[in-house]
Amino acid sequence: MHPETLAIRTQAARSAHREHAVPLYLTSSFVFDDAEQARALFADEIPGAVYSRYSNPNTDEFTEKLRLLEGAQDGLALASGMSAVFTALASLLGQGDHVVAGRAVFGSTHQLFTRLLPKWGIAHTYVDGADADAFASAITSRTRAIFVETPSNPGLELVDLAALGALARARGIPLVVDNCFATPAITRPLDHGASLVVHSATKFIDGQGRVLGGAIVGDAALVADARYLARHSGPALAPFNAWVLSKSLETLALRVERHAANALTLATALEREPGVRCVRYPFLPSHPQHALARRQMRWGGGVLTLEVDGYARARRVLDALALCSHSPNLGDTRTIVTHPTSTTHSKLSEAERAQVGITPGLLRVSVGLEHPEDVLADLRGALAASA
Ligand SMILES: Cc1ncc(COP(=O)(O)O)c(C=O)c1O
């Protein structure tokens, strides 16, 4: 069946009430029929719910849908995108190991690589994600994972997944892809040779800015290792959040297509707007990796960046917005504008930001589902007021 159908028709088994929409299983644990069943469940001899830190019908349903949409063997739901990124890396890497990462990554992922993983003796090498050869040169005998984000947050840099997937498979090193910006509606990294996909479900998967959530999907053996780590370290997704996210997956393809159409309309118009130095969007011909974007992405995604004249002007634009929200989230029905330099990427040094294209005047726009003419009018007004 097609992804749209799978996202809608995959559902937890009906209860005795024959409900149409799946109920919310707000329960910490599940009851054993008898002593033998309890033993067998704990021994993993039979499937079934035991305790909501391990699994729950709502988290299972959400995971199963995402597994099908990404074309994965197995999957695991987690409390947030960062718990997914951390659990994936921590299950692959141990003391003395090394990870090669595309240098354009989300701010908290950067903190993991530079401050937290080194505490456990795990080293990293950052490479330019646009340079396919750089990954091969950075691999050492201790490299146990390759990690990339594509398109990256917020610079919208792409990584050639087919080339990197082939390299990773040839060298026997798992490739982990943060697919938060593209979602499986646009790109399925496992089809290109990735071993694991991680998600911040908080973004386009929820799509309405309500709950935090995360997931890991991919090769069964690697997901099993991640599940073991999560089961014993505890970043379980709450059943309520899973219920919301599973419902949201039903409309993912529909929403992402419209986000992308609105974003392309805005990006095209903003490129001609006075006061805008540069617009970056994967499906604009001016994007440096436009050909790759057309090859690898079904649509251009819901995020664009625009650059204005410096830090002070960027802040004046934010303060002059009347319709768009000024908030750190993205992937919402509401258009959200963020200034990475002073918020999401403020912990990076200026040099580190410059390397991944985050200039002081850069604004990230997560284009929502409002009418694009209304959003454009608001951005135009804010740009004019900031002059
Ligand atoms: C690309 C990317 N990965 C991971 C995360 C972290 O997700 P969460 O906030 O759900 O922990 C974010 C959050 O913005 C993100 O943009």
C-alpha cells in the first residue's frame, strides 16, 4: 500500500469496545494472566506489553507507522528528538570509539559531540557534509558511526545520501541520518544505504507544536541495541504524546506537501525583496546543491532561511512581525521565525557558526500552513519596518 494509506490504516488492535479511533492507554504497567506469562514476557519469549517504559500500545502504534513510512526493519519511540540522537549514538559508540559527522548539525547535537560524548572517551571528526570525499578521509580504524543531518538545521545544507550510504556500507560503518527536516514524505535515508534514521517527532511529525517526541528506525539488530539502552536508561515516550504523534502521521504527507509549496512560493518572492541579502531553500535554483535536492528530495521541505543586514537588523525584523510567531520550534502549522545566532545556535562560537553558514543576520523561517500571501505580507512589513 501507499504511505498515505499505511499512515492512516495502521492501528493498534481494537479493544473489546470496538472503537474506531485508537484509545489512549494511560497505564504504567500491564496485568499478567498468570505466573508463567509473567516469566515468559520478561524472558522475551512471547510478545506483549509489560511496563510503559518498555512499550505501550500507543507508542507501538506510532513506531509501527513510522517504521513503515521509512521502510525500516524495526523502530523505537523516544521522549524527544535529542533522546533519539543520544540513544542512537550511545548504543553504537563506546569508550575509544570515533564518529565522523557532517559539521552542520542542530545545536544540541553539536553539544553532544563536543562536550558530552568526549566525557566517555568518544571522539568525533566534523567534515563538510557537501564534500563526499571528506567522509572517507576522516574514517579511522576506531570509527563506529557516521552521522549527518540533511537538510541541516538551519543552514539547509544537503548530504548526498546515495554516495555516503554506499561508502558506509562498503566500510561496514553504520550511517545515522537525522531526518527531521525532510521526514519520510520527502526522503527515505534507509533506501540510500543508511542504517538508522533518527527523528525529532516534535517538528513536522507532530506538525502542530503540541508535544515532544522522538524515534529511531532502521536495521533490526541496531534498533535492538538502542532498545536495550533505552529500556534501561529510561527516555520512554509518554503514551499521550505517542497518541498525538500517531494521529499526526495520518496527515504527514498532506501537510508536508503544502508546507513545501508555501515555502517555495515565499522563497521565490523573498529572493526579489529589498533588504534580503540571500534566500536559501533547497528547491530554489540558487541553492548550491539544487541538483542534489531535486534528486534526493520529493519536495523542498518547509524551512527556508533569509539573510538580512546584520544582527541588529535581524532582531528588528523579529520585533516587527505581526502574524508570524517568534519561537524556537519549527514544523508547525503556524509560520515561525527564529534567529539561530541568539537562540538555537548561541552556544556555538562565532567561527563555528560561520563554518555552517549561520551569519548574525540569518533568520530561519519554518513556513506554516497559513495562506502564503498573508505570511509574505507580514515578512515584507517586518523587513520594511526594520530598514
Ligand atoms: C534537526 C534536529 N534534530 C534534533 C532536534 C531535537 O529535537 P527535540 O527538540 O525533539 O529534542 C531538533 C530540534 O530542533 C532538530 O531541529
